[in-house]
Amino acid sequence: MKKSVFTALLLCASTMIFAQPGQRGQVNPEEMAKRQTERMKTELKLSDEQVVLVDSINVAYAKKQAELFQSSGDDREAMREKMMALNTEKNKAIEAVLTEEQVKKFKESNAQRMGGGRNGGQNGPDGPPRN
């Protein structure tokens, strides 16, 4: 009895795990942009006018990002560099819409999201934390 329950649980877990990667590539660029805009609206307290502008920037760059994913071959490093350049370009466009205080929060939020918060992320710039 225990073996059949364990086998059933294992089968369910492995099915869920293997089902995840297929969903990742199916994200609609517009949906992704809307989620980003909503998060930014809350975090940065954007005005209605800023929401419209930031949303249009997010949508445009989400489409560019999707095109890059589709057109890229197996050269992951080249794609990574293009994505970083695209992100830098997008961030500059967004910063042009924000107030000084919002830009500060935006940069802090991006640094934390990328693992480079005040302490350089979880492992910091010099490796894992020392005890």
C-alpha cells in the first residue's frame, strides 16, 4: 500500500515538474508587459499618465524581447548580451518618464531583483557570506 501511494505521489510530482518548462515559452508579451506595469505602478506610485507611458514602453520592449528569443539560435551568450542591451535601453526610456524619487526607487528595485542589492545580493560581490 505504501509503495503504491509513494509511486502515485512521485508520478504526480514528476508530471508537474516536467509540465512547467513548456508553459514558460508561452508567455504573451503583452501580458508580461501588463504585469510589469502593474508592479511598477504599485512600487513607484505612478500617476495615470505615467502608467500609460510606462505600459507602452513595456509592451514595445516585451515584443522586441520575444522577437529576440524567436530569432536567436543556440548562441546563448550573444542572446544574453543583446538582452542586456535591450534592458538597458528600456530602463533609460522608463527613467525618462519617472520623477527623481521614482528613478531612485526603480534602480533600487532593479538592483534587488537582479541580486545586487545593498549588500551585493545574497552572496555579495566577494562570494558567499562569511560566518
